Amino acid sequence: MAETLLEELKRYVGFGREDEQALRSLHGVARAHFPRIAEVFYARILEHEGARTALEGGESQVGHLKGTLENWMDQLLRGPWDEAYFELRCRIGRMHVRISLPEHYMFGAMNVLRQEFNEIIDTHYRERPQELSQVRRAFSKIVDLELAVMLHTYREDLLAQQARIERLSTFGQLVGSIGHELRNPLGVIETSLFILKGRLSSADERTIKHLDRIGEQVALASRIVSDLLDMIRDRPLKHEPVRLEEVWKSARAAIQVPAGVLVSERGLAELPEVRGDPHQLRQVFVNLLENAVQAVGESGAVTLAAALVPDGVELTFEDTGPGVRESIRRRLFEPLMTTKVRGIGLGLSLVKRILERHGGSIAYAPRPEGGSGARFVLRLPLMPKGESDATLPSAR
Ligand code: HEM
């Protein structure tokens, strides 16, 4: 039977019975220190401005994680280091991948553990140098195996992403040609509808109602086709001065909002011009607003807050809907990613694409104060100096 990854790794570092015994011996010594080490481990994460952002669940999450880390240390030193162990470690690794935790923090975090355990080893085995070096060696092997398993889960994810991208690219070509072919018949239907409506007497209400319905559905189909084609081909981007307030107003007028939903904005009027394509930027607002209004349902609020930041304009788009589940946040901007019954999941990927083509960005940012609701932070560069005569209001 082929060697498993764990067996291969163990063979590579020469992890054997002697190491297992040494780790079990260390377990007896270090067990009492697990709670303290877990404290140090999470205190170090919380001290670090980048790593800390992963712990968005606050104190209760940290409390839970300390418990799971104690368990993790217990298994690390007690074994058995078998396939079930490996599977469990892969599951933990995938949790880190799922929350988009950068790989380099794993090395930093493992180093904190290494320092704590090495101190215990140095102190406890000081009088027995041979045992000391055996335990040190075994410990070093097992934490490096752990790191290897963690990296393996990141690689797994990368390969899955590559496979998805390849699938999408083949699929994209197909969709492009189908979309193109569908455009003409849809156009013919639209024109014929228009002519038919002109010929009907106003008394024929039922027929008019049905023709209107056909018209709405054709418009919907055309929109899907346009979105698909926009995704596949980049329309040439205009570079003109744009007042985002006007773009927002135009997008706002295009979306039907239920009476119980309050859509508001602040800070847009004070913004200087950005450079871009007003039509495509309108699409950004339309897609975000459409999603937000759908997520909010019959009552709630959608807010757009704009501010100047040192390198451009920052727009924070929030709604009071259920928010985006953590498990899909990472793939939120991928094409064909959708949680809706209707819709094919192009809206957000198109938004991202348009913003990036403008030199900007979009990210999902959970509300800092916790609570439900989605929150997107968009950035756009300003019109370069000298190309706009707008005066800049002070930065936030
Ligand atoms: C040596 C490195 C690390 C080890 C051994 C480790 C261990 C673990 C374990 C055992 C879990 C599973 C918790 C459960 O079963 O619910 C977990 C999840 C988690 N870890 Fe780590 N961790 C490491 C590094 C980090 C770092 C550096 C961060 C943050 C910067 C972090 C943040 C998290 C978060 C947020 C979860 C929960 C994920 C979720 O609920 O989906 N971990 N970690």
C-alpha cells in the first residue's frame, strides 16, 4: 500500500519509538503548564495588530480557543501519532485556511510554543543531558511535523482554487459564446414586443399585462447576459472626473426599495472627484445596493458612508441583513458564488473587477462592534492632483 503523507513525513524526519517515548515523558512534565502556555499563546496573538484581527469573536472565542489549544498540546505530547491524529490536525489546519489566516502567523505562533516548551525541557531535564537532548529532538520533530501538516492544508486549498480557476476559465469561454449568441434573439424579442405593444388597443389589458411580464423577463435575461459578457471581456474603461454623489443618486434611483427599508448616505457630497468610468462605477453601486436591499428584506437599513483617507476615498457600505456566513466570506468575490435562490453569483465579482480596474479595492469587513449585517469597505484612488480643481476636505 502506498505510504501516507504522515508516514512519509515521519520517515523524512526519522520520527520513531524513541521520540514517542520522549514526548510521553515530556507530557507528564509539561501538562501542568498547558493553561499558562495557552495564556501566553493567545496574549501574543492579541498583542500583534495583524494576527489579532483573526480573533473577531472577542473574549468568548479566545476562551474557547485556549481550551482547544490545551487539548491540542495534550494530543501533541501523548499521541498516538496515527492517521486519526493526522486527520484531526488537517481539520484544524483547514479551519485556519477557512478564516484566511496568513501562513506566516503559523510559524510565529509555533515559535512561541517552541520557546515555552524548550524552557520547560531545559529546566526539567537539566541534570540529565542525554534525556534532555532526546526530548528536545523529539519535540522539534513533532512541531515541525505539525507545521508541515498546516502547510499541507494551505496547499490543498491552493490546488482547489487553481482547479476552480481552470474550470471557470473553460466555462468562461463557453459562457462568452453562448452569451453573445443569446444577445441577438433577446434584442429581436425586445423590438417585437415594442412593436406589438404599439399595435394593441388600450382595452386589451390582460394581453398588455402579459406583454409587460415578457418584457420584464427579457430585461432580466439581458441583464444576466450583459453581466456575463462584462465578466469575460473588459469593456474599455473611461478615465474622466466622476462625482460619486451623482453616481450614487443614479444607482439609487434604479433600485426599488421596500417602504420599510431606509437607504441613507453620508459624506458623499463632500468628496472630491475620483477618476473613472461613471457607468461602471454606477454598476458597482447598483450591484451592492441590490444585494443589500435583498438581504435586508422588508425592513431595515442600508448605509453608505464616505470619507477621505490618505490614499483616496473610502466607502463603507453596510446593511442590517443577516450578514455573510464566515464559511463563504473567502469566496464571496468569486464568480458563480451565490447564496441566493435567484441570481447566478456574478454581482460581487463584477464589483471587485470594476474597482480593481479603477486601481481600487473591495473587502468584506465584519462590523467592528459585532452584531449582524454585512459590511463592505471600498477604496478608490482620487483624481490625480492638477487634473481636478476640487478642494479636498480634511481626512477622517
Ligand atoms: C501553532 C499554531 C496554532 C495552533 C496549534 C492552533 C490551534 C488551533 C486549534 C486546535 C483550533 C481548533 C478550535 C476548535 O476545534 O474549535 C484552532 C482554531 C482557530 N485558530 Fe488556531 N492555532 C494556531 C495558530 C493560530 C493563530 C496564529 C491564530 C490567529 C492569528 C489562530 C486563530 C484561530 C481561530 C480564529 C480559530 C477558530 C476558527 C474557526 O472557528 O473556524 N490560530 N486553532
